[in-house]
Amino acid sequence: MKKVITTGKTVEEAVQVALQKLGVPRERVHLRVLTQPSRGLFGLIGVREAEVEVEVIPDPIEDTKKFLLDVLRTMNLSEIQVEHRMEDEKNHSFHLRGPNIGVVIGRHGATLDSLQYLLNIVANKYSHTYVRITLDAEDYRSKRKEALEHLASRLAQKVARTKREIVLEPMPSHERKIIHSFLQSHPHVTTLSKGEEPYRKVIILPR
């Protein structure tokens, strides 16, 4: 967290100096008065200036976006554009677009999921209330959801026809949830998850 100690003839003057140095408005800081000003004897002897400590209140979304941009820069992906969207105060998303986006996504979204996990850690480091961050790249999340639902539909038909269960490859929890939700009302099959993370799998079984 950024903070400065400044002085001035008055507390307000010292605060204004600090705000100028930090480049933030007053509502974005914590203020602590270290020394009250004193005129001294006859206004000459023992004159003491006000001294304040001003600390920037962390902005979880700004900090998260800065972290994301730093990671992209480290990966030599500075050309990728980052757009922030706010669903409500507790739910935010970052959407990535640009060249070499596949590097950020990774195989089956593994890199994207790992980066999203890190963003949530950064966002909640100083936040007083939990903030949920979703990271997407070129609408990968919706495309992946559509692909998983198509896969679930196709495999459910096979299970219903053969009366034999099918075990899918390991998936992260949010992808397993897509499969479970899509097939929960299917008349001929049911689903369950088995195994330990990160190798937990969805099994499609006949009813």
C-alpha cells in the first residue's frame, strides 16, 4: 500500500501536499495526524508544522487490472486489450481480446482458469467484502460451455442406447457443473462426480 508523510503549516495543507504526491482524491485515503501544528512563543520560538501520514486505500479492481496487465506484459502479450465489466459490487469480469489469445487460454482453458484464480487472490487481498472475478478471452467461456453441452448431449444419447456408463476426462469444478446441470433433467441418464481434485471426473450413467 502506498503512503507518505508530509508537513504543512496546517493539517489541511499537509493533507493536500500528500494527496498531490499520491495523485488520488481525499476519499481514497486513510489519514492519521502525527503532529498538530503549534505557533510557538510569540509566533517565533518553537514553531511546529503539522505532520500527517496519508495512506492510499487499496482499490481491489484497479489492483487486479494492474496485476493482469503486468502478467500479460511478462508473457509478451502487451497487445491484448483488457475490458472490465461490473455486474454488481461483488461480481466483476475482465475480457481479453487480441493476438495470440490462445496462449492465455491454454489447453481446455487451463491457463485461463489458473490466471483467474490468481486474480481472485489479488482482488481479495485487501478487500473487506469478497469480490468474485471472472476472466474470459474472446468469449471462450460461452464457447466452451456450448461445446460441453454438445458433448454431454451426444454422450447421454450413447449411454441411453447402450445402457453402459461413460467416464469423461478430468475437468475443473465449474465445467463439471455445466455437465451436471445440462443433464439433470434427462429422462434416461444421470450423472455423478468421482475422484480427487484435480483429477475429478464426471460419470454419465443410465437411470
